[in-house]
Amino acid sequence: MNALNISVSAKLYNKNPEETDLGKRILSKSIELMEEMGYEHVTFKKIGLAIESTEASVYRYFQNKHQLLAYLINWYWGWLEVKMAQEFMMLNSAEDKLKRAVELLVLPMDEDERIPHIDEGTLQRLVVAEYPKIYLTKEVDAENEEGYFLSYKRLCDTLGILALQINPDYKYPHSLFSTVISAAQSQQFFTEHLPRLSDAANDRRAIIEFLTEMTLNSIQKR
Amino acid sequence: MNALNISVSAKLYNKNPEETDLGKRILSKSIELMEEMGYEHVTFKKIGLAIESTEASVYRYFQNKHQLLAYLINWYWGWLEVKMAQEFMMLNSAEDKLKRAVELLVLPMDEDERIPHIDEGTLQRLVVAEYPKIYLTKEVDAENEEGYFLSYKRLCDTLGILALQINPDYKYPHSLFSTVISAAQSQQFFTEHLPRLSDAANDRRAIIEFLTEMTLNSIQKR
DNA sequence: GCAAATATAATAGTATTACTATCAAATAAA
DNA sequence: TTTATTTGATAGTAATACTATTATATTTGC
């Protein structure tokens, strides 16, 4: 077992991939493959090949590619939340915590050696490139009931609570942080691929400053 | 010919659908079908059936489903820009223009009778549900060079210029408006499907207030 | 240590999708 | 009215997203 375990809803897999060696290889290789060739071009057959096993084996762990992506993205948000909780212990003001949260959303991730089968840096790039695809479907309502988006919602709540500590009268904490988290992802994507949609020429610090200003200016009492 | 024509880059179609009756039926029915059953579940075969023609006919106008979606979404942003330009003529301050722009992004659209083959209200709902899918692909760089995202970029520019009229020192006009436009879409989606990610219980006015505050507070000199 | 249960590998097969190609009939343009 | 263009009808192909089956490992419970 791992020193650290990120819990992901049991509805997000057929058979828990964290419990077997093959399962971990599926996670590790599908992160790699999806980041490299893009979600649309990945098939369970290709994953089977990459893990030196078969398509059928992958199906034993995940019902389909969409569920696998949802698993990985949930894992990422869950892991980010743990990271934030750890770092928040050292910080004393809600404002500092929010600033640090924005940094964690945008700065590249180092690998966590406690979890050798997941490369957090690659996973972060995968999330930047694919995350809205897990909810932009006609199945969203059914999947929402299955808990497909729990970790994302929890993260928004957590940050929203910090905002209310700064200004208890702020009316839009959930909207603000779903916007900020989403903007953190898309600004990273835009600086790389559609630079005219951002003002941060490949400079993560500028993205952080933009988001931090936007967040704090929105919350502030006036 | 139409009284009003929204121009869409010629790279977004094989054969211009605005020029023939069949082409217009393709546009009209694919908006309907995609909004109704979701992008993933639409096929050219189904569109062919819906327009009482064949799969092959649809392929004569669009290379594939992705290009068709890109066409429709570009058409939407192009049309919104025209709408905004019309309304801005009546308004005298940059702030009023920005406020109105946010409203146009969020309020439901009435049909424009000058363009009978496009139902703008349905198209708007389609854009809310699908727009990031046109750039979240591995082909984004190639498609960007083909002009797949021009109308979106132009819209962000236009609004960014208004922001600079309010505060010429504001450093992030492009980032801000790509964020605001994107948030306008996703907040509409969240209030309907993932309400815990917003604070606007099915109330478009609340979304507008949230976005307007966020925008103006970000720009303001302080 | 052995029987029973479970996990995996290898393979086959099906329906659907995303196209490409062909050709004749209809329509429009010169 | 000849010629070109557009459409309709049909066929075909490779890939995808699965489901099913069976033999062989591997693990677990007793």
C-alpha cells in the first residue's frame, strides 16, 4: 500500500486500479499516452499494448475511456486538495492561502515519490488539455449523481470558504472559484497554443498575477 | 442572399453552406441535432437523414463533424460581435458597453429574422455545451493557422480595447476577456447541471452580476 | 500443500463510425 | 441545348468500442 492514498469514488472504476500492479500500470501508461497523443486518439487497444497486456484487461478496470479520464482528473483534484491542505498549515491568513492555492494551480508539479505510479507533472498537463471533456456531455446529470465531479466541487467549496473568511458578504464564492480554477487551466493552454487569448507570453508568473488580482479584487469589500 | 451575412473563414468548410439551400438545411438541422443529442452522438449519417438527403451530401460541405462544429461556433461569435457593434452605437461609455456585452453573453437570444435558417437561441445553447471542444485537441496549432479561432480572438480583442479605455494601464485585457467569455458559458452550464459550482440558482441575472463585478473590479485603477 | 476462486492473456466476433469512391439522375449555366 | 455542377443512391473499407469465450496463471483459504 502507498504511504499516501488519494480516494476516488468507486463509481469511477470497475475494479480498483490502485489495488493491483496491472491497475497501476494502466494508470501510469494512460496518463502518458493521453497526454502525448490526446484523449481522442487513445484507445483501450493502444493502452493494452503499452502495458504489455490486452484491451480486455483494461476493460476489466474501466468501463470506457470516458470513465478512465474522469478517474484520472478526479484523482488530480483530490491530490491537489491534499497538497493545498498540507501547505495551508504553514500559512496564517486566508489571503496567503488563496495566493498559494493559485500558485499550486498554475506552477508545474514535481513528482511525489510517495506515489511512484503517477507522474503528477504529466497528469497536470493532461488536466489542462482535457478537463472540461468530463462534464461537457449529455450524460453529465447521470454522472454527477454517480459522483464523477465530487473532487472538483470539493475543491471549489474549500477555496470559497477561504474567500468568505476575507469577506463574509461576498455573494459568489462558488462561481468565483469554478471560474478561477477553470481559468487557471485555460490560461495555461492559451499561452501555449492561442497566445492572442492571453497576456502571459509563456510566463506562468503572469498567469498567477492575473488570477490572484482577479480573485482578490472580486472578493474585497468596497 | 441574406440581408445580413456573417463571414466565416473559408477554411471552415469544403463548400460554402450559406450559398445553397441544402447547405442552409445542413446548418439548421445540425444545430438542432447537436443541441438535442450532444455533439458526440451526432453523425453525418443522422444529419443526412434529418435533411432528407445523404451522408455523402453533408461530406460535400464539411470535411468532418469537428469542422462543422467549428463552423457553427465561429458563426456564433461572429454574429455576437455584430450584435454588440449594433448595440454599442447607442452607448457612450466603455463601462456601459462592457456591461451590455456581458448581458449579451448570458441572456437568451431571440431569433434574428434576417437569418431564418439559423436559430440563434438553440445555437447559443449549443455553444454553451460544446465550445471548448473545438480547441481542446491535438490539432489546435494546425487549426489555429487555418483560422479556426479567429472570431473568438477578435471578440476578446474588441472587449479588451474597451477595458483599456477605462484603464490604459490594465495589464491583462486578453486574459481577462477570454476568462469572462469562457465563464459566461460555463456558469450557464453549471447553474443547470452542476449547481454546486455556481451561486446563481438558475438565475441569469446573478450570473451577469457576478461577471460584471468581476470584470469591472479587475480593470479598475487602484 | 491443495482445491477453489480469481485474475489475466489470447483470441474472436459484432455493431457502429468515419470516412472514400462510384455513378446515374436532376438541375443550372453558357 | 450542350456542358458543367450538384445531388441521391449505393457500396465498400478500416478503425473503434465494445462483448464473449476459453485456457492459463496466480492467489487465497483451509
